[in-house]
Amino acid sequence: MQIYDVSLGITDRIPVWPGDPRPKMERIAKIEDGADSNVSQIAMSVHLGTHVDAPYHFLGGEAATVDLMPLQMLIGRAYVLQVADGIDLITATVMEKAEIPPRTRRLLFKTRNSQIWQKQNPDFQEDFVAVSPDGAQYLVDRGIRLVGVDYLSVAPFTSQADTHRILLQAGVIVIEGMDLSKVTPGRYALYCLPLKIVGADGAPARVILIGV
């Protein structure tokens, strides 16, 4: 059984969304200082690294927070789709030409974004590959229930709201910030478990893929 951990490691060098705080972790108890154990605390955005967006993130109001998201869609069969390096925006036309298997409900996009993680550059990249609003509507119309991307947002940097709202309004779960560089296209079993942070608009998640 081959297990792929597609989660990003959280360090003080991980790229963060412009304006978000950098993660800060410090030990508040140290064995070397005489404490019985090491104890650390961490401060960070809930949208840091590999994370899940809750509907409340862009819809507000009575939309579901991350603790209320259905676990059954976060676990199950998924398909990793390779997007050619020359494609900068995943539109409806791009997906119409792609060979997405019938009855796919969980779709993960592997793009040139995954190469960014291999370079371990701490700087945020604005030109990442993302899903256009018409691409988001295509996913909804096709019956996709979960979409995953390999950079920090499913939507283009310059236009965040529309793609997110189309997906989240339709109940599509969004996973952002995966590293798919070591994963080949095809079918996998997906396990995505976001932290159960009550009332939060998102949460960091450990995401793994298992070959099937």
C-alpha cells in the first residue's frame, strides 16, 4: 500500500496569503529549563498551508463552519487530474477537453503549482494556476462534490470571490494548499481531516492519498 502525504509542513518559512500573519510557534515549557515536559503554543491563520475552506469563509451568515462540514465527502475515492504546465487558468473549456472519468465526485488538480513547493520558496506566488468562475460552475454542473488544488487558493489571486462562492454555495468542499508533486494522475483513496475548530471559516488539515 502506497501512502502519499500531500500536506505541507508548517514552518516559519511557509508562504502565507498576503496580509495573513506568519505562523509563530514557541515552547512555553522546556525540559532543559527544568520543566517536566516540552509544551508549545502556535498562532496562525486557519487558512495556512494545506487547509479546508468552510462555506462560512465566503458566504457568511448561516453558512456552515468547518466543524459542521460532512466527513463523508472528505473521505473516499478521488481522481488526480494532470493539468498541462502551459495552462494558467482552469476554465470550463479546459475541463471539457480533459479526460475526467465518469462518476468522479472528488477531483484534485495537479498543476505546475506543485513545483513551487519543491523549491521551498517562502515568498507568496501571485501567478499560481487556479479555477475560473466558469470552471467552478462546470464542476458544480458535473456533480463534483470536492475539489482540491495545489496552491493556497482555488480562485485566481486577482479575483477571489466568484469561484469560491460558486463552489461553496453549491456545497462543494474545497481543499487548498496540497503538494501533489510526487503523485501521478489517477485514482486514489482520499483522507482529509481538518481540525474541528468550532465556528471557524476554515482549518488546517492532514491530507493523504492511498493508491487504489
